[in-house]
Amino acid sequence: MESFKHISIMPEEVLESFRELKKGSVILDGTLGKGGHSKLLLDKGFKVIGVDRDKEAFTEAKNNLSKFENIQFVNDNFANIKNILKKLNVEKVDGMLVDLGISTHQLESKGRGFGFEGELDMRMNQDQDLTAEDVVNKYPLEKLKKILQKYGEKVYYKQIAEAIVDQREDGEINTAEELVEIIKQCLPEGYRRTRKHHWATPTFRALRIEVNKDIENIESFLDVFHNYLNRGGILSVITFHSLEERAVKLRLQLLKGRKVIKLLTKKGMPASIKEISVNSKAKRAKLWIAMKK
């Protein structure tokens, strides 16, 4: 089988974070994706527990990593770490990796609804009921405002929420294109023109976080991960926006204060200029590393 091609974020930095672990150490990759990071770890002689809640990504990763024997696959949410390890009869592991990014495949797949085209789905776990379409069409105005304020940029969130509610009175909003147009009508041209990222991104990100409970998941994981990490074990987390950064930083600082962990990165480590030049997605990435005391 040919080695598959996939751009993993901060590959050298991730491997470096686990440099003190011995060959044969067990690392839980909580966001398996296509298997890019896990492949790097397996090539270095580590054993891997590969976890992902996205069935499409999970199936592809199993295919991509089929030549490796030292990996166990689990289709689940990394926030359920206690049950995941219990089912595998594993008490503790030596390392943990969580990459909180959205894959290019997910963004570009119209059927998944993570981008600005196609269905309003946005589910990481396709078995769950709640979709972005449900949030847009069924959430009451005040709840919709709260979601857009909490998880998106605060600017114009009221106008966007009100415009969504007004529009759905004439019929359901079913596609990303419809939602983008509604958002566009709420934003002044000057504001749209001066954004570094697409002006609809904050609203779409807010919906994605609400649908998948992204912040709740990372918070739940960080509240308990140290119970399942061996002494001297390493946690590496890659974040991509300020909400994730805030959640990770707060909980790691609390654990540091309780002398549960040692922070190996005082603040998130950015990707190298070289990596950003070939993978623009890495521009927003930050790596956080901690060691279990």
C-alpha cells in the first residue's frame, strides 16, 4: 500500500512534544482524522489508540493505516476518554494528542455543510439528531442570539439572528448559500471588505460549535484527562481559534496550580513560517503541551 498524502498540522512539533517517550509507548490520538498524525507516531515506533467520532474520517483512517499493527481504532468522541479506555481494558496511556481543527475534506464536502455551500448539516457525528439546519430554523430568537454572541464574533450578531428569524417565517432555510446571503445583508460592505477571513465565518463557526458541542467536549476532556495519563506522560493539544485557546489555557493553568501537570508551553506555540507558507490553515494553529507530574 502506498503511503497516503495528507497535510497534518505542525507534524514536527507534535513529534517533538513526545520525544521523551520510549518506543512502544501508548499514545491516544483523540482526533484521528485521516490518520496523518497517527501515521507519524506509528512510524516512530509508538503504539496508538486512534479515536474519531466522524464515521467518514474514521473509515478512511482505518484504510490509510491498514498496514500498521500497533493501532487500535475507536469510533467515539475523545471526551468519552473514560469509557473508551475502559472498553479497551487500558488504565492509562503515555501520551495524548487532540487536534481541534476541521479537515479540508469536511470543509469542501457539500454534503457535510461545514463550508459555505451545500446542506446545513455540520455534524461531526452523523448519528446525532441535531444539525445546523435545526439550529437555524428551530431555535427561538433569544437562544439564537446567545449562540451567535457566545461562539461567533459579537459584532452584528443581533442583526444576523433577527434576519434569520424573519427569513424563516417565509420558509425554512435549507442551504449554506441561503444563510450566507442572509448574513451578507446584515453586514456593511466596508466591514465585509476589511475582514481577514470570510465575513460569514463567525456565524458558521458558532453554528458548528453549537451542533457539535465543541467547547463542551474539550472542557470535559481537559477536566479528566490527567486521570488516564501516566506520570511523565504528555498531552498535546492543537487549537485554531480564541474560544478553544481560552478553554485550553484556563484548564491547563488550573491543573498547573494544583501541581497536577507541568506546562511545557507557557502559551500556545504557533506554527512555523515555513509551514504556514505551504499550508495556510496552520496560520491559526497553536500547540499546547503539558506533562503529567
